[in-house]
Amino acid sequence: MHRHCEPEGHLGDRFLGRWAWCDRPANRVVLSAAHGIVGLVDNGQGKIDDLLAVLGQADNPAFVRVACETGSRVAWHVDAVVGPPTAPPAWKPEIWEYEPVTFIAAQVSSRSLAAALSAAGPQVLQVDRYSLTLPALSQQLTWWKKPSRARYDSVALPWPTMIYELNQPGQSQIRTPSRYLIGDDCPSFFSYERAFRAFFYGDFAGSPGQNVPSHTAVIRLVNTAAWLERVVITPTHMDVHVGGSDVPGARVELNAMTYRADARVGDADCVRLPLPEGLPDGSWLFLSREKQWLDYRAIGEYGQADLERAGVEIELPDDPETEIQLLLSQGEGQQVEFKRQLPDRSVDSKRTVFKTVAAFANGSGGSVVFGVEKDEATIRGLESIDVLHERDRLIQLTRSVVTPPPEVETRQYNVDGKTILVLSVGSGTDAPYGITPGSKDRPVEFYVRRGATTFPAKPEEIRNSVLARARQVPSRPTWLAG
């Protein structure tokens, strides 16, 4: 495992390795000398002068995105990632210039950024060929400590960060353009808000419910000491790969409702945790040192479709017998349902099976296992069937009953000489998914999965399913790659 080696005095080590935010009643939250990282709390209030002192300690790279008024070059919003070991994912230098507003992405130094972020008065930040004026900022700031690959951050980073939100004193609402933004050598948009989210966050879809932030500046300081880089889960163990410049000796801890394990990282930058009964429900991974967390991952909160973005890989065995035994051992749950028999031609039989298929597609995917009793213990098998015909029929029924048709796959397994069919359903990208088990002229029925049971979907559940897909950041168009 490659380890990122940082020069002496790298900002990530200096800030998060030798300094900590501590809660002092007299000064609320202040910067104090200490060994370790964040102290008792993971968010709080601080002073801009303390942040600027840290930014100015070493000349580290700062990858900034800025929105400014085209004529005056007054900055409306600055978003900076400071001190990462490499350029942030999907970040590249570029300029989108429109008549009322200009968006700029460029690399600057942490010291020049510190000089421009001031409570004393307006300062100038040189970004590419532009001299931008940053307004005077309030002495008070808000900070947050976030893990790597944080699920709900607009900017997804593979490293843990300290995030600082800076505002102007008594900041009033910026009068942003209300017209279309039409570009010459850059994309055009119907609104400033859509252009902003596309440039800063790669959100070209205009995800509903996502607003432009009101903060004047967001500074993201990367902790390069140690982070959870990659997690590989197998039927018998979990391999946790840790990246960073100060990895040996860090503690990796697996916590769940029914099982716990931990180990110290050695020179190999990887630890192996045993999973005697597979991955337990509600699994959390913590990376820590000296009773302070460096990074964490809530594996149990991720659906299968989200695991890749969380840096989690599932290695399934090539042995079909082991594969089906693992599936059967899970029991019915959020992503598994057992059926005694295959659906017949009746409307009720189709509804019983394919409402669960639709619910899986509306959620994180799942598997319907045919040939197993509902007691989850008795394997009856499917007798006297044409396996190839039934596999094809399941796929055709899915396409005719579920709308829109989700991605499905059928597999055959033999357990103790008995035939089992498994219909695997992917997490759909075109939610909401519903069923029309009878005539296509009848209203579509929508369902969701709650635990081990399929329920008719409430209106808010249908809406949330659609919004969850809309928030997924699409890959950038090929014409913007480079």
C-alpha cells in the first residue's frame, strides 16, 4: 500500500497532528496547543485569526473555486480545499465567464489565501489572471469535523477534513443574477443557482431542494495523517486499508450491535478483522489514535449501490454453493425475501412477488429467493420446472409488471439436490418504481421496503426516493473532461 509522504510542516499534519480545538468556557472554542486532533466536540465556534495563523504556517496548495461579479471582480463565494495530498476528485482549473458573473477554479497557496481572508477589511486574492476583492469577514466562524467520503457533503472528498464557514459581519443577501447565463466557450444555464451548483459541485442535473450556500467562504482543511482509504469485505474477514503520512499505531475498530473487533495498524498500512458470522448489522468502522477519532465509516447505513462511493468493496466467493449459503444465512431483511414458489398467472400472485421487486428497486436493491419457506429454515426447492424457461419468464414478467423495468438478473442454485432460483434486483436510477399486476390501464401501485416487509409507499416515501436519485452527482460531460 502506497503511503503519502508529506514534507515537514505539511498543513494536514501541522494543523490536525499538533493542534486541537478545545472547548474553553471563557472563550467558547479556541485553538490550543495539544497533541491529537479534535477534542470533545466535532463542531463549534472559533476565531478567524486562529484559522489564518494555521493557513499561513506553511505554503501548501489550496484548490479554490470562486464566484465573483464579472465587472467589479468582487467575490461572492469562495470554496477552498487546502493541503490535500493530490488534487481533489473532479477538480480542474477552468473559467466560466458570463456577462453578470464569472466562475473561476485555480490553485493558489495557503498563505495567499490566508492573506485574503481577513476581518480587518477587504483584501485581494490573485486567482489565475483575476485580482479578486474579498470582503471583510466576521471574526467569528463555525467549524465542523467531517470524515472521509462524508455522505451528505456537497463536495465529496476522500480524506477527513475540518470545514470552516466564514461570513461577512451582518451579511446581507447577495443580489445574484436573475437572468439566463449564456456562455461562449462554457455551458449555458437557466439560472445562477444551476450554474453555481454545476461549477462548484458537478451537479449539472439541477437537483431539487439544493440551494446555493449563504456563506462568503468555506475552507476545507484536509487531515493527511491517516484516513480509511479502502475497505474490502469477504465472507470471512474485513481488510481495512489506511492511507496517510502517519499511519502505524492507529487503531481500527469495528463496532456493531452483536460483534466487535479491533487491531492496530502496522507498517503494511492494512489490518484484517475477522468476520466469523459475516458482516454484522449496523457495522461502524472507527480509525482513531489516543482516544481521538481520525476517520470513520458507517458501513451499515449504506445500501449496496452506495458502497462503492464509500470506498467499500464486497468480494463474493466464486463458489456458487458458498454464495447461496451466504444469502440464505442472512435471513429475510431489507434486501432479501424468501418465496415458497414462483409466481403463477394470477394477479394476486404477481402482486405478491413483484411489489417486492419494485420496493427493492426503489431502495438499495435486493434478492427474491424462490424455493424457501417463509420460516427461513426449510428449503423446499422448485420441483419439476424447466429452469431456463422459468428464468426467462421471471425476467419477462418483471418487464411487463414493474414500471419502469428495473435491472434484474436470475441465477440457479442447487442446495442438497434441490433447485433454487434467485431474482436479483438492482437499485434503480429511474425511481419511483411501481407495478401493474393486472391491466396496464389500472393505476400504478408503489411499494417500499421497511425491514423485512414490503409496504405500500406513502407519498413522502415516493418523493424521497425520487430526490435521492436526483441528488446523485452525475459524471461530468465528456466535453468538460481534461
